[in-house]
Amino acid sequence: MQLNVYEAKTQLSNLLDRALAGETIVIARAGKPLVRLEPIEQARKSRSGVKFGGLSAKQLGLSPDFYEPFTDDDLIGHK
């Protein structure tokens, strides 16, 4: 479904319910599509199916102390 900005403003609550139910809602200005309403869970999925943020520190090859706080020498620099 595509509708213009004015229609979307007057029907926002209804459009949110329809988008949550799985309907594709496109909002346009002067007939040109601008945005698509979709549930957040769907928006976070990449189009390629790749899940971002799913790798552990070990899988990324980070050293075991990667998450440890800096020492004073780390912050000031070695002398």
C-alpha cells in the first residue's frame, strides 16, 4: 500500500497496526516513495540475511585482554 504524507498523518495509528500485521506501507510525497513502515525486528535484518554483531571476540581474533581496562601506561604512553 502506498499513500501520501497527509494521508499517513491522518491514519498513522491504523498504518502502524497494519505494518505490524505484515503489510508493506510506503509513504510518498508527490507520488515519489520516501519511506517504508515495517516492524523493528524486520528492519534490523539485513537484506542478505547476514546477522551483524553475532561473532564472539574469539571468532573475530581479538586478544583475550581486549575488554580489559587500560592501565596508566596505556593511557600515558610508555616511557
